[in-house]
Amino acid sequence: MLTTNSFFTAAMVTLLGAVTPIAAEEWTVPLAGNAFHRAPPSGRRLPLTDGALRIRGDRVYSVYFHVDRPGQVELAIKGRSVDGQSSIQARVGDTLLSTRLNDSQLQTYSLGDVAIAKPGYVRIDLSRDEADASSATEISDLIVRSDTDGMKLDFVQSNKGNMFYWGRRGPSVHLHYHLPKDTDVTYAYSEITVPAGQDAIGSYFMANGFGEGYFGMQVNSNTERRVLFSVWSPFHTDNPNEIPDEDRIRTLAKGTDVRAQDFGNEGSGGQSYMIYPWQAGATYRFLTKVTPDGDGNTHYTSWFGDKAAGEWRLIASFQRPKTDKHLTGFHSFLENFSPEYGNAERSAHYGNQWVRDTAGKWHEITSMKFTGDNTARARQRLDYAGGSKQASFFLRNCGFFDDQVALDQTFERASSGAQPEIDFAALPQN
């Protein structure tokens, strides 16, 4: 058994004829923010006790951290045996390490050394020894030590700001579209195509975002998918019950099979959704209208449809009080809203963005700025990407892939030349 002191050693290098000690770096990777059920994701919550992951039976859990360079690392775990003695195996690629735990109190146990061949994410699969699978082990942390000069590790470091939750959800990424200047916009139009296999549970492919809300499609479970349209109240709260009556979002109309209700937790307001079996590989179109009513309110209306079928379905029309504006802040995003599926990759093509001004003229949007949320900016997760491919933009996140794209870049897409052909008078109003 390693003690904390014995886990620290120093390497020696010769510099200019002198022997200089270089202290090994050591990182503590908390499992509560960096572990998942091994892929494919199961959707089950992590069995945590006071921040320690309980491993028993044949369950396998994957722990991830990111290295910025190749090198040798020494691995250890901080854990305890719940039922007398127990054994833990750790697989890193083709390397299998193991250690035996013999204390009911948390102690540090060495696993062994591993060579990391390239920069990127490292996955450690933790499981019980098959010969010892009846007992339980609790592990709070994976400890990584290396004397590789300059090595840097990135992972979810602590639960400050509830980061174990946000970090396991993964980074959210956005496309902020560049709109024509000095132009009042009434309509925003865009299309989304999700490639086959990229529609993981927990995905929200948001197509038409604006200053006061958002509109897109979700994967809610293995059996349910939704089209979601929401508008925030001008009253800032996470509890919709606190919204004064004069600040409430009013539902003016909703489409067939659409449910409208209040929502909270990430701001509050009015939300509408339609359960709809959208499919990966198909292209769906989204249209949002934003108009002031002249009485100090603004109306927000969204339609959705399968592009190949030529259909339009009304989702809902909302009235937002204390608001007098046209459409601003046109953007799209990709997020995972389920922390149990934060190790599943997802991506989408966002294409054919257009806006229509108050004079009825269409403007194609071919430029955007790629951004990310605090999980990405704070380097808690680095598995995010975005950019352009031919006539579409794309977003990609989660899954612990390595080809990250730097944030805050501007990208251009090729013009599609495919101005939306919409009979506005024929759009469904209920």
C-alpha cells in the first residue's frame, strides 16, 4: 500500500553538468466529476457515497483525463474495501494494472506505470477482479503522477459551482451568426441534419436561438424525441412560480399535439414541445418570427417541418410582456442535458441560415463566431469542435475526442443559394 508521502518521488536530470532534481507533478482526478459507466452509456446514475464511486459485481467505469504531451505516468487510486479485502483492475488501452485494497478506511494504493503515446484524452477502465467480484470497493480519486517535463493534465477538478454536474454533461458549443447591420429582422430560418449515430440521448440540437429564447430538437430517451420552443420571461428567476402576473409569458396559440407550460431552472418562462420521431440523416427546417405588437409586447412564433416532406407545423406562439423589438441575437447551439450521457459523442450540420427583414427581403447568413460555455473555457472538458464544411456549419461535443477546435474563431460557409420558399399566408396558425 502506498501512503501519500511515498507516492511523491523526484526525477533527476543533468543540466549543464549539474544534477538538478525535478519534482514529479501529481494530480488528483475526482471520480465524481470524471467517471462514467463504460460506453455505450447506460443512463444509470453513478453509485456515489460521499463522493466515492462504489464498484461491485461486473460493472465497469471509465475515468477520463487529458494530457498535453506523451510521457510516462504512474497511476494510483484512493479508495477503501467495503467488505474486507478486495481487488481492483485498471485497463489503459492494452495495459492491465491491478491492486489489492485491505483497509476499510480511505488509503492510496499504487496501480503501476503506463506509457502515454500521444497527446489527448486517456481512458482508465476500472472494474473488480473477476475472482473477487462479490465484494465492494469505494474509490474517490484517481491519482496521476508524472515526471515528464512540462506535462499538463485537464479534467473536472472540483465541484465548485456544481461543476461535477456540468462537467459530466460536457461542454456546450454555439454558433453566433453575423447578421446584416442596421436591419430589422422579422424571420429567422435554418436547417439541421444530424448524422447517423450522432443522436445520443441528452442531445439538444438548437436551431433558432434569439435574444429571449430558443427553438430546436432533442433526444429525450430511447423512445422519445421532442421539438422544443421556449421564451424567457423578462422577470429573472429560476422558479416560474415567482414570476409576477404582469411578467408572465402568454400562450397565444399552439399546434396540434403541442404542449405548452411554464419552465424553470435555467431561467423561467413559457415552454412548448411536441413529441416527434425525428430521425438522424434527415434534414429538418426551423422558422421563427419575432414581431412587436405596438403595445409594449413582442410575439414569438415558431414552425417546424421535415424538409423533404415540404411540411410546416406550428409549434407555438407566445407573447412576451415589457418587450418591444424584432429578432436579435440569432444563434444555434449543441448541448447535452444528461450528465449520464456525457461520454457519448454527438454532432450536427447546421445549414442554410437566412433572415428576412421587415421589408420582406431575405439575407443569407454565411458567417458565424464559434464559442463555448464555461465548462469549455475553464478547460474542464476539451471535447468540443465547430466550424464549416462546404455550405454548412457544424458543431460537435462530448465523447472525449481529441480533435478540439479553438473557441472564438470566425468561420465562413459556402453560399447555398437556396433562399427559403415559404407561403407565409399558408403557414398553420393553430
